[in-house]
Amino acid sequence: MPNLIETQQRSYREFLWRDNNPWDRPIKDLKGELARQIFEWINEKTLTKNATNPRTRRIVFPKGTVITRSLFRALEELPVAAIGTSDSDKVLPRMIDDYNKPGLQQAFESVFPIKGKDGSVLNFVDYTLGRPKYGIAECVDRGMTYAAPLRVKVQLEIRSTADDESEAELHEVREEDIYLGEMPLITPKGTFIINGAERVVVSQLHRSPGPVFGIDTHPSGRRLVTSSIIPNRGAWLEFESDLNYVLSVTIDRRKKFTATTVMRAFGLTSDEDILSHFCEFEEVKVTSKTPKSKLIGKPLAADVIDEQTGEILAQHGQLIDDAIFADLQSSHSGLVKIVTSDPLWFQALHNTLQRDTSKDTDAAQIEIYQQLRPGEPPHLKNAQAHIENMFLKPRRYDLSRVGRYRMNRKLGLNVPLEEVTLTTHDLVGVIKYMLRLLRGDQNAQPDDIDHLGNRRVRTIGGSSKTRFVKLTRMERTIKEKMGLLDIENLMPRNLVNSKPIVSVINEFFGRSQLSQFLDQINPLAELTHKRRLSALGPGGLNRERAGFEVRDVHHTHYGRICPIETPEGPNIGLISSLSTYARINDVGFIETPYRRVEDGTVTNDILFLEALDEDVCVIAQANVAVDQNNHFTDDLVSVRSRGEFTKEPPAEVDYMDVAPMQLVSISATLVPFLEHDDANRALMGSNMQRQAVPLLKTEAPIIGTGVERKAAQDSGIVVRARRPGKVVRVTADRIEVKPEIRGKEQWWDWDEYDFSSSQASDFLDGIDVYRLSKFLRSNQNTTVNQKPVVQVGDRVEIGDVLADGPATDHGELALGKNVLVAFMSWEGFNFEDAILISERVSREHIFTSVHIEEAKTEARDTKLGEEEITRDIPNVGEEGLKNLDEQGIIRIGAPVKPGDILVGKISPKGKIQTSNVEKLLRAIFGKRAEDVRDISLRASPGTYGTVVDVKVFSRKVRGGSSSRQEEEQTINRLNRERDSLRARLNQQWEHAIREFIKDEELQGDLAHPETGGILLKSGTALNESSLKNPGYPAGGCRDPCRKGKRPGAPQSPVPPPPRRNRSGIRQADRLHQNRRQPAAGCHQDGQGLYRQEKETLCGRQDGRTPRKQRCRLPHAPHGRHAPPGGWNSCRYRPQSPGCAIPHECGPDSRNPPWVGIENPRQADRVSRFRWSQRARNPGRNAAGGSGRPCGQLHRRG
């Protein structure tokens, strides 16, 4: 079974092309003919190059290669391309399909380039989408939109003014990136976060662009044929025939013209040109020996004129009867031009030409222009420009790729799919099909507007593109600015305004009829909402005017649209759901899978068929009996063809259903024994499952259909393993899995990983962390709470369920309980529709559910003064304030009953006349003596529960102490996380290098980068011991105090930022103020760091040899003053050649300054203070007690 929400996600991602570099997006303007020329040129160059140099490697494009901008640019840069195609003719159709995928690129290209009156041109280059500023959870928390910044790159070409555009000289090109707003992104669950609310864009089922034909019967019995060319954008063309077989065309439902007038305007000038596209002619010499049967009943294609008298013997269009035939034999000795094709075709065209007043293209265009623009002078150029703008420019008239696809398929044309404007072939093909319908051709059938071959699905990407194409206001504004602003100082940012883009985005995602509040009552409701199809919305139907036919079930719905699941109200039949196995193809038509049948044998080949393809096939049901070799066992098989159910022999069967449940939607599939239900009750059951509230204790159904697990997993409510591995830690809100690295699986999909501060460190540790949602509120106030279902030590594979969500039980959908039900009467208590339940159901909370209600309040500035959130509420005792914190907000975990104060809030009362005593009290006590009223937020009646979360949002006050402290805390936290992340990344890198060179041998000596001493000799095996303790350079100081850290010692963590006191002064600066400067010759750190962080004073200068001693640097375990190499990096060492004092950097075990201090932060503060005292007077801690500093500074190891 396919992924149930894959269509929605793929559609929007193809619209954005966010995961692709701008140069890797498909080329839109690469036409099919140009592509053929490119490939022919490439093949030509390949043959030439291979002939001259056989060693040239031939690069072959695989089938389905997409020519992107970067690839095309690389091909252009090759002097002689040694590139070929495996099958150019087969590659091109797929390549063209990729070019025409709906995308934001095409939406912008439909508006640009924009030309100004002064010759300047604003071109669109490409667009980029950055990373979202906030994550999904943070957007929901803050009430923001989950979106990425959209930036476009445009070029302004400054040209000289000239009458001919081709002669205008290019002076300058100004390129700039412009920010156009935030583009909403789709979440992995197929939803959008708009202003903190989870929304879904419903797919729209609407009439497909292209030709539509219909037949009506006049009371006289004569057929009347109608047809329409419906574009995706532009004017409609509606054709019709009357009782006299005159064909007429109505343009944009305004004015009616003859069909030949419209064809003349498109280039068919004379009558002969028009007739030659529809009829076949033959010239016959009439003599006395000419058989009568050859001419009788044939229409004349031209006038017959007596050569001697000039008299017209017969006019063109007349049918030759006996009298005309006799006249031709007696008076005419020349050739007679007759029509050999269907006389009805010629008669219809002849009658139409008789009504046509225009005789050439210019006259036809002026006639159309006069009718459509009656108040303007009929100039030929204006008429040509008007018709060109109306039908021949993609910006004004767009059949779309779908319309062109249907036009070619219906009329048998071969026009390229990227040709989206109207052509002469389209007009001729439509009129030919109408004449076939008039004639009663069995192969020509009228269209059923409810047939799914004439209705397509506009997915999220298509709907978004439709909104972006309508950016004519931005184009108009840019043109106005080009004419008003000074071109010399003009930049692209002065022309492009982001407000139209922002308004389009906000209108579509926030207020469109297709953007709906996500139904989150249970996982099934959420999944069904994402797979919903709506015939309503912009450009769709209206529920008040929709008839019974459009609401009814059609035979093409089989396997594509569920015939059961639909609302019961006024939207019945207008809102439906996709069937279980249905999918939407690239052009928007719904497909369903079938198994191929060959010579009565069912194969395992799966094909997806459209409704039009299915009309010519004979399809067997999925439960037809077959033997072990997949041969039909019955002589006659139950099949369906064109909506009719019959029985056919196995040899006549073309396809077979894949499963019985492909007929219905995922909601109806969950109903056991659905085939035994009444259709109306099945509809009610499918809809009512979506209303089930998640229970406190979930339980999977004992009797199910096998789809419960798939429905729960694809809904996105359960947590699934991304990589195989072993569970190493499980808590209530967190699951950690140690992944197994299998080849390339060790490389993570960085786009899917959320590199928030809470997960980055876990990622670097090689742990997959799954954070669970705890007691979150859904859109319908139900509880979203995920619970682990795995234990430490369990092994998981990709896709295994790690945690259950609401209404799921071990990865299966669990909407109810397995209770014992009896259909019987019990002393009349369950009369009619009454239900009698056991008391144990209520006592044991079998059907108990938990809901989360959200209460909000705001403190505003009123005319009487500022409202204040406080705990000091008038006339409220301590009993009512016991659950409030010091700010007046209820604490998390507090029980709540009706009337309890949730947030204490007071508001000043109006000014009243006060006495002198009251004035004195207010002067003494200030605000505490003011008269205020209680406007606290209280629990509503009937509310019983527990507070699970509290969020406080305040406006940032510039310069406020609280905001400044919050900023400092945030900066410090981010710095610590960055440093920790950097350190762990270094460790990972070092570990990877060690693993890479492990068990290898050195090919040469390994020298120290500074001293040049040999660390490891050539041929040394690189193992743990050699990498951990390499040799020291010969003659060098082994003491870390002179040569830095010992090679191979563990890396130190990046030091955190210096700590500051309340006044903002760094602790290091405060300690440095009274420090004694070192004596001459003392070692000075080249990095300029503070001495108390990197150096220590030890030893004496009185000439006597000091005894071995410890430096008194106080080290806190894993704290700020730990040695860079760690606790084990320093040891007692003998006196080295460069150092006169034997010493060791280690903890002062004799007098640890932090002894007796419980608070670690206080301990760190006291440690540094005591060390600063020792630094000022180090002599009292040295041997001999002379009190004089030695002046020798030693760097600690």
C-alpha cells in the first residue's frame, strides 16, 4: 500500500523546488524542437570527435535525463562535446514532462521580464529559499508561521532608447537579491503551520481544461452539437450548430461570430483554404459517356459556367441532380470540381461560408475587434494586437499542459505539450469533431462532464501556482515606477515591492476556502482530511447551484474516489475522499492500479490507469478464482467495461483489480465486514469514526481489517525509527537509539534532521534522539500525548514504531474499546434507541478521555491606567491565592475547579473624589493604596482538571533590566551550546581520523610541526598505543610548562565566555586590577589571555634550591579551572633541562578552597577568589616562607 499522504507532500515540494540549487532546476524554456536540435548537435559532434580521436570517452545520458541549467551551461562550454544519448526519442518526452512541472520558477517567469517605456528591462534570474528561522514546535508555541525567507535575484538592464527594440544598445546590468517575504513550508505530516495553527490545503476537483463536446436534440429530431475550448486562463470559445447546419462561435460569452470568421482571423484566408482542411475534391470531365452514378448526389465545389455564354449553370454547393447532370452533359465540356468526402461536412461549411461577411484575414480581424471593442476605431494594427493578446500570448491565454494533453488526445493532434496557446490546428480539429458528431460517427462520442477523464485534481502545488500567477498588480506597479523614477540612480529594489507577494501568500494560506483548520480529533480524522477532495472553492462549484448529477456516483469513480465516504449535509457528493490505492499523476488525473492479464493469465505487472484509458479495457474483479499458476478457473469471468458488469471469457480480460478494498477510502476500509452493511449505514459509520475522541486507555480492536497499522503510521501521530539500531535509553519524553552504521547509512539526511540546540549534541554523540510530545493541545482540544512502546535493549528497524500517539495501541489505530455488547431488551430500560451500560464502564474509566482547554488573558493599557498581572488581588483570601505564584499566575500541576483564579489581574477604577485621608495614604503607600477592581481570569463553569502548562508572552521593553538579563542568559546558553557542539565535533573528527588510519603503517617519519623532531618512525604500525603516546622530539623539553601540551593528550574543551558580576565587569578584570606585575624575564602568554586562567606562580628567587612542591591552583572537577589536558594530564616529573624548578600542576588536596561549600556556583566563585589572594602573595605558600615571589611564571599543563 502506498504512502497515504505522499501526493500532497510531493506536489508542494515540486512547486517550491526548495531542495534544489537554482542551477539544478529544470529549464522551462527548452522547447522540444530545440532539445532535438541539441541532441542532434551533440551526436554529430560525438561522431566527429570519435572519428578523429577514438580514445575519447563517450558519455551517455541515461533514459529520463533532465537538462538543467548547470548541465546546459556545461554543454555550451565544451568545445567539442563527446556526449551522446542512449535513446533521444524516448528521452525527450520524459524530459519535457520534467520541464513543465508546476513550480514557483514558472510562476515568476509568467510575470517577468517587464519592459519599461524607456527601453529598460527587469529580468527574473532565479529565487532561493533559506532555512526557517523557527522550528515547527516553536512556531506552534509562539503562534508564528513555519516559513522560509524567499529571495529573488533580478537584473535591471539599462538600454538606450530606440524605435526598434533590436537596435537598443545595452549600457548596464544591475543585479540584486530582493527579499519578498516568508514562504510557508509543508511539514513532514503534510500540514502547514499558519499563525501557530496547524492547517491543511485540500485538493480541489474541478473541470479540466481542454475541449468539451455535447449533443442535444431539437424537437424536429435534428441533432444540435455544442463544444467548448476551456482554457486554464483566458477567454472561452463556445461552438454550436443550428438547424441549418451553420457553425458559430461565441468568444468569451459576449459576441457570436461564424466559425469561418474565427478561422480566417487565425490565418485561413480564402474559402478554398478553409474547405481544403475539411473536404476532399476531385475534378471530373463530364461527357456523354460519364456514368451518372459518379456525379448524382455530389455537391459542387465551384461554380459551373458555360464557356460560350458565360452563364452560370450551377452554383457551388448545389447537389448535382438529374437536371444539372443533363445540363452539364449538353452545355459544358470542361472539368467539374466536385466534393468526394461526406456531403454533410461540405454542406455545413458551405452554409457557414454563406453567412460569413469577411473574405480575408484582415477583414475578419477587424470584424472581431469591432464587435469586442465597439467604441474604438477599427485599425488593423489594433485588431491584430487585440487578437494576439487574447489567444496567442501565454500570459493572457493558457491552455496549460493538461489542456494541451487533452486537446491532443481528443482531437488526434501532435502539438508539443509546451504549446499552451490556441492554434489553427485546434480550431480545425474541434470543428471536425463536431461534424463527426453531426454525422453520427460511432467513434465520436459526446463528453460526460462528470467523467473523471474530464475532471482533474488541483493539488497544493497547483493551487499555489495559480495564486502566484495572478501577480499582474506587481507587474503594473513596476511599469509605473519605471516611467516615474530616474533611470540613472534606479536599482531593482526600488522597483520590486514585496507587498503583492505577501498579500497573495496570506490570502491563500490564511483565508482561502481550500486552506482549512486541520481536523485533529483523532489520527483517522487527520489522515482523511489530508486525502479529501473538494469540488467547492475558487473556480469550482457552488453548493446552492450544484445539481444531482455532479453529486452522484459515477462509474469512473471505481478505485479512484470513494463512493461511500461523503458528508451527509448540503455538501453531499461535493466533498469526497481518495480511494485507498488511488494516486494523482503529473497532469492531475486520478489513477488506480490494476494487474495485467495476458491470455487468461494474471501477471504481477502493476499498471496505473486513468479513467479514459480504462474505458477501452475489460477488467476482472479482484476476488475472481485463479489456480496456483494464476490462470482463471472459470469459463466466464465477472468483469466490468464502461460501467457495465458482464461475464466474459478469460481471453477477453485485459486487467484485474489488485484488491477488493481499492474501491473505498481508508476510513471505509476500517469497517469490518463492509460488504454486509447497508450503503447508508456504511456512510454513517465511515464518518462517525472520525468523530471518536482518543481515550485515556487505548486498546487495539480484536476484529480488524488489517489497515489499522498503516493508517496510524501514515497519519504521522506515531514515532517511527529513522535508522536501524538499538534502544539505549527510554524516558517519558525521550527515546535514544544507537544506530547501526551500514555503509552509506552512516550519512544522515541533514534536511530532515532538526539541528536545534537540544538535539545537536546528541547527534554528534552518534545517538538518534526522538523527542515525544507530552500533553499538547490539538485543534479540537483533544490531548496529544505520545508514550514509548519500546524498552532499553530492544532492537529496531527502519519504520518500527517507537512510541504511540493518541488513539493508537502499539502502532495500530485504536479508536474505541473491545466491550461486550448484547442486542436485547432489559426490563424496558433500553427502549428504542436507548443504550444501557454497566456501572463498571464509568468506574474503571473505560471510555474516559482527556481534553485540554486553553485560557488566555492580556494586560492592556486602558484609559484609566495600566492593567496589572499580580498576586495582590483585592477581596481575595489566601485560600484563593494558594495556587498562584509570586507573579499571580497559577502554578503547573495545580488542580482547578470552577471559579478558581488562573491569572490574577487588576485594573484601576475610574477617578472619584477622594478625602484628605485617602490622599495621604496614597502619597505614603503609592499604588498599593489605589482603588482597583478584580478582573482576574477564572476557570469557566464545569471545568475540572489540572494545569499542564503555562506560557507568558511579554512585549520586549528596550533597555529594561528583565529583557537585558534574558538576552544575556540566552547569549550565554547559546555560546555554551556552540562550544560544546564544536568540541564534540572535534572529537568525532579525531575519532574518524583514528579509525581511518588504524592498523596502517607509516610510509615515512612523522615529525613535529614546530621543532622538527621525530615523533614516529617510518614503518610504525598505527595502533592505540602509538597514537596515544607518540615519542617526544629529541632534545626537547618534556615538561608541558615549556612546550605546551604533551602530544597525544586529550583535547581540552573550548573555554566558555568569561563570567561577569552583577555590574557587568568580567571577573578576570576585577581580579586583575590589584595584581602585581611579573618581574623581568617572566614568561608572557602570547595569546594575551588572563594570567589567573593559564599561569601559576611558584618557586623562589633567593638562590636556594626549593623542595618539590605543588602549585596551589584550585581545580574544580570538570570546572572552569581544570587543566587543559584533564585531571590526569599532569604528573610529578624530574627536572627538565629548560626548567629549574621541579613542579606539578594538580589539585591542592591539602587545602581545597571549596571544602564546606554546597552550592557549585558559589564554590567556583570562592575558588577563584582564594586563588586571586594567593596570586597577590604567593610567597606564603612557598617552601621557606620568605614571602617573596620568585617571579617565574609557569604555564600549567
